[in-house]
Amino acid sequence: MCSFPDSNQQKSGQLTQLSNDTNDFLKEESIKDVSNLLEINKAGICVCLATIEDIDIQYNWYYDACKRCNNGLVKEGDVTRCRKENHVVKSTIPRFKIKFIVSDKTADASFLMFDKEVSKLVRKTAKEILDLQGKDAIETTFPEESKFFLGKRYLFRVKVPNNNAVDENSTYTVVSTTETNGWDCI
């Protein structure tokens, strides 16, 4: 059940009337607990309310991407190619790719967030943050800006993979996020 600020309105399952952004975000989808998300046995898109608890630092926080299509790269000797379009890439651009550990009162899960959503939330590009770190920074060092996420609660629209119910180590790719803007689910 959800409670909303400045209102006595309560509603279970589906959320409406939060804000135009949130309405567009949710459309007619219901919010799943993390434990429900873990049990889904078919691929699809789900909305989940969760708090970012930690960042998985086993993975780098960015990747070098093709400037034309933003996809990853493949190195073949001295040649760098676009993973998607297979063309030779002469210059690259850093893009965010951060693996978060999120939780709610029911469970925790791994959510992978890419450039569009991370940039929207930190209001900087991966290139801007790399430039701020300077040339002496170790490539795998997470920037100070990454601490911004810890303890924050978001609505996440995530992709549920095909093998979700079978694979205990599923990582959910974040399609979009929205801040909770002061309302709280009980």
C-alpha cells in the first residue's frame, strides 16, 4: 500500500496521480517488491521501488563506446571496432555503466544502470566526471559522484531476463528511473 504526501489518498497495486513524469513512467504497471521480481519466470518489464544500498565495485563504472551508436567496442589487435555495427572506430566516448545493489523490505538484487539514466540523475556525463578526476586517477576508481546514489530510493523500470527464476544471480537492466519525490510505500 502506498501513502502520498499532502494527501490522504491510498492505493494498492497501481499508482496514479503522482506527477506527470511519474504517470508517464508507470502508465498502467503495478509496482513489484524485489522478492516478487526475483520470482518472475518470464521475460518482460517491471517497475520496482527500491533503495540503492551499494555499488558493485567489481565492475568498472564506465565503458568506452562508439560515438556513432553508443555501443561497446571490440579490440582486434591495433584496431578498435564497434560491437554492434562492426565498423572501425577512430574516437570513443566514455559512457556510464554502473551495477548497483538495491533492496526493499523483502530482498535485494543487482540493477545495471547505463549512461542515459545515470547522467540524468547525477547531471553530468561520464566524460565530465573523468575530466574532473584528472589524468592521475586510476581507471577503476569510482568517482565521488557515485556516493550520491547511496541510500536514495527510486522507482526503477527494469528488464526481467528470460532465465530470471532459474538464475539466482540475475542482474536487471534499468530501462528508466524516477525519483520518489517524497511519497513513501509502507
